[in-house]
Amino acid sequence: MQGSGKRSHLSQYIENENEYWNRRFQSFTDASESEKKQLIAERDAIAAEQKNTLFISLTIFTLLLGGSLYAMADHRRKHELDRIRLILNQKEQTIHFLETKQENSEKLLSQLKEKEERMVELERRAQKLNEMQRLLGDRKEDTKKVTRQLEDLNTLKDQIQQKEKEWETTEQQLRNRLLYHMEIGRNLPTADNPNKPTPKEYTNLIATEEKKILFLKEIDYCFNNFASGLKKITPNLTMHDVVHCCLFRLGIRTSDIAAMCSLTNSTISCRRKRLEAKMEAKT
């Protein structure tokens, strides 16, 4: 019984030890599991953080790569545009140069054409000149004859003009002589009046209206209606104006006209200027 009691106490001890170690093992196992779970959680957190970091890094890398590629593409595009612009400028310069050469060529062709036309015209003129020279050579004698005839005609024309002047002078002298036989005309103080009137005879010679009318009638009679024709072509002239025109026409001096009309020399000079102005306005 004593031996069986010892064995039961040992069994109890062993069971207690086993239970103790089982609890210790279970506690260690639970701690290990908890630590394992904590490590797994930390691992998952670190993995997630690394994953996020990797994603951010990849995103940044992608953005940087995309920006670099865009920058390279933009630089390449700008470089390509500059190259295209340079090519276009070169082509424009080439086109401008070709157009200039074409214009110069057209101008040269036009000048050559004009020169050819001038040469043709000069040749035609030369031929015509040769023909004219030949005709002139053939008609040289005829030209001399015509020249002599023209000289004779000019001489005859000069003679006729000289005769006409002589006839006009003779006619004027005859008309003046006829006038110098009239009542008023005989006392006119002209240079060629054969009566040689004195100042007493021609003073107040035509101072009255009746004397002026008589003087104009004598002028019309002797000079083919000169006074009437003057009044007809210049209606704005008065009778006194016509009288003074006739006196001026006869070449009588201003002082003598003043004595004949009982006027002053200044009045006669003023009337002469006024009549000249009227006649110029009429012409």
C-alpha cells in the first residue's frame, strides 16, 4: 500500500509536470503564434508600404520617363520644325532666285526681240533710204529745176509784195490828198499836208459836234468808210472815240489834237490809253 501510494504521488507529480509543461508549451505556442501573427502583420505592413513605395516610385519613374520622352519628343519636334522651316526658306530662296532668273531671262528675251525688231526696222529704213537716194539721184536735175522755179516764184512774190506796198503807199497818198481838199481836211496839222495850216487855222477845228460829224463824213469819203466800219466792228465806241481814233490814225501829235478839240494834252493821253484798252478787249 505504501508502494502504491508512492506511485500515485509520482503519477500525480508527473501529471502536474506534464500539465505545467503543457501550459508552458501552450503559452509559448500562443506567444509564438501571437508573435508570428504580429510579424506577419508587420511583414504585410512592410510589404504594403514597400508596395506603395514601389508604386509611387514606379509612378514617379513613369512620370519622369514620360516627361523625358515628351521633352525629347518636343525637342525633336521643334528640331524637325526648324529643319522644315530651314528647308522651306531654302526652297523659297531657290524659288525667288529662279523667278528672278526667269524675269531676267524674259527681260533679255524681250530686249533681244526689241533689238531684232529695231534691226528689221533699221534694215527696212535703210532699204527705203537707198531707194529714196536712188530716186533722188534720178531726180536730181528735176529738183534743181524745181528749186530754180521756187526761187523765181519767191522773187516774183517779193516783187508783188513790193508792188503792193507801193500801191498801198500810193493809195494812202491819194486818199490823204483827197482829204486835204476837204473843208476840215485842208486844215489838219499832218506832216504831209501841202496846205501847211497854222496853229490859228487848226485851233478848235473840230471842237463842236457839227465839225466832228463833218470830219467823220470826210474820213468815210476819203478812206472807204473807215469811221463807219470802226463804229460797226466796235459798237461800244462813242462818236468822240471814233473821232480820236481817226486823228490817231492820221498820225497827228497829241498837242495838236488837244488844240483841235479844245482839250488838254493829259485828257488826250488818257483817251488814247482808254481807246487802246477797248480795242485790246475787243480783239
